Amino acid sequence: MTSSASHSPFRFDNKIALITGGARGMGLAVARRLLSEGAQVVITGRDGARLDAAVGELGGPERVHAVRGDVSRVADADALASAVRERYGRLDVVFANAGVASFAPFGEVSEEEFDRVVGINLKGVYFTVQRVLPLLADGGSVVINASWTAHRGLPSASLYSATKAAVHSLTRTFAADLAPRRIRVNSVSPGYIDTDMYRAAVSSAEGAAVVARVAAGRVGTAEDVADAVAFLASGEASYVNGQDVIIDGGLVAAQVGGGLSGE
């Protein structure tokens, strides 16, 4: 279904959007994009100073509301829902973005690290969506940030990839659960994206090797992800539901270099 409104440069006029982990990286880029198209935005994060800086960067508290909290704590998810209810009374879009990276051979992963990563990457998504669900308008949209690592085996990524595979599953099951309310649920799976998290994991010396694996010939940007999230959250994606969009420049689907023997 299309309409003139769905193609407006202000697709999110009068919409309220929640972005977890919205103070930097992909979350911040999505906040900036939705604001540019008319939304009012709630961002969350654990670092109060970083949240304050993000609010200032995004234009101030008139259109951006920051709520400090840890997504791995259900009590914080309850407090977030209360803050959104008090200020706006509803939500139209949720981008469940908050997450952490963790890379180590699976034989070296401790129970503490397992609980930390599962708590943020899986439990955080699950209970954030659950707790704000009463505020989410019928016909609204949820987008979950997953990862390309759920699509390919990667050394030292067993824990991180498992949590991202789990939220892929949540995308499909949430879409089925929320069908009676016409709430669409989709996910994005970013590849190598130039963020603080990427720079911490990939040294400058490794950067050229990373780019060499990508058919597009470059590392992605947070804005590349924001483009896809804005589409999935908008009316232009009204018939897209339960899907995962891989934003990786061809990393998963297109092998670069080599070829069949004899060619």
C-alpha cells in the first residue's frame, strides 16, 4: 500500500520513536535520521554524560528526551516505559539497538562474560520490547539490530553470534505475536560499520584486509544503517514483516577474489 504521505520527506511527522543505545554510533545516526523526518525521539544509554552530549548534538530537549538506564535490567526497562508514558503517552517506532561486542575463543568465555553479553544483547531486547509494548500504537514498527555474524561462522564469535541469532528468531516470533495489532517487526544485520565499536575491534593494520572482503569496496557507515532502519520503520515498508535486512556491502552474499579452479 502506498500513499503520498508514505513518500513525504517527513515520514515521521507526529511519530514518537524510542532508540536504545542512542547516544552514539548506529543509534545516534538513526536518531538523527528520524528527527530529520519529523519524529520526536527518546534515546537511552548507560552513560549520562554521553546522553547529554547526544541531546545537545541532536538539537536539544524539545525534540529529544534522554533516559539513562541499563537494558539488561528489567527494572530499568520498567522505568523507561514509565518515562515515555509520562512524557508522550505512546510510541510509534522502537529501534532495539543497544548491544555489546564480545570476541574470544569459546573455550575461554567465562560465565560472567556469557551472562553480561546475553543480558544486554538478548535479554535487553526481549524485555525492552515487552515493557514498552503497551505504549506501542497499533500499526507501529519495531526494528531490532542484529548482525551479519549470525549468517556466517566466524572464529571467536560464538557468544556474540549466538545472541544475534537469537534476536533474529525474536524478529520472526514477535512479528507473529504482534500480528493482531498490525505491529511489524523486522531486523537489520549490519556488516563492518565504522563506529567506535568497530574501531575498538579492528586495528588500522587490519582495516585493509576487512575492506578486501567487502564487495562494495568500503566499510559501511552508521548512516547506511540509518537509511535501512528508517525505511523499515516507515509506511513505505508496510508489507515488510518478520524480515532481516543485511547491510554489509555484499560481505555475506558475494565472495570477493578467487574463483573456480581453472577459470
